Amino acid sequence: MPEKELDIRFHEAVEIASKMTQSSLPQDVQLRLYAYYKQATFGTIDYDLSQNFDLRNAFKTNAWMQISHLTVDEAKELYISAINEIAKK
């Protein structure tokens, strides 16, 4: 699939997600979407152990680290799939 088409589908999924309320999604789903989004937009996390994290950011960082083996394109595909699945419900 051409990269441009993937980017278009990814941005469409981001638009759908932006209209969802956080309260409508379980926290584990929110974390998974966050991790896919960060991996898709920034690539592998550059984790600095000296950073001062609160608990919320620690969970977010952990979620991102768990999927850091994915390529940017793989993360985009998983994000798109997850958003489409949620939108069907």
C-alpha cells in the first residue's frame, strides 16, 4: 500500500478518535491508542530515566515502550484498526 494512502487513512482515524470522549473508552483502550499514536507519529520512545513522571505518565510511557518494537507503519495500521473497531460499536 502506498505510504500516502496509509497516512490519509491514519489521519482519518485520528479525526474519528478526536470526536470520542475519554469517558467512553476503558483506560486500557485509551493507553493502547495512545501508544499506537505515539509510535506512529514519533517512532520508538527515547526514554530518559532522569525524567520525573507522575503515575499517569508512567502508565502512558509503559504502554508506549511495550509496542516500541513496531514500525511507524505497523503502529499506524494498528491504530486505524483499533479506531475502526471502536467506531463500529
